[in-house]
Amino acid sequence: MKGVTIFGNFTVLETFILNGVQVDKGFDERLDIFYRINLCIENSEDGINDTFIYCYYRNIDDLKKDMGNYIG
């Protein structure tokens, strides 16, 4: 996430699929709109200790740009 810290809860307004990745559109307690994706970081070759992290974006264009860097 680019220069933004999320405090408290994230409320999902809608969920959609973008390039095969689930995206949640929602807001925080300040009512700022964010797009959230859940990424899996593999910690081992067997995949047992995978770590999942949420990445938040203020706008869909930044999310699409980063997805292009990681996916395609």
C-alpha cells in the first residue's frame, strides 16, 4: 500500500474478480474508500507455512498497475 495506514476495521462494500484475483472495495472508520487484495507469500517449498497479507490501494489504477507487475 502506498503511504497509507489502515487503522481499525475495513468494511467491504462489494467484491469482484480482476485478472483472476479477488478484490474487495470498502472503507475504513474514516470512510476513506480502499481496494483490498489478499496475497499469499510462500514461506517454504511444501507450502505449509504460507503467509497471507492484505494489500490496500486508494485507487483502482494503482492496484491494476501493481497487479500487472506481479501477474503479467
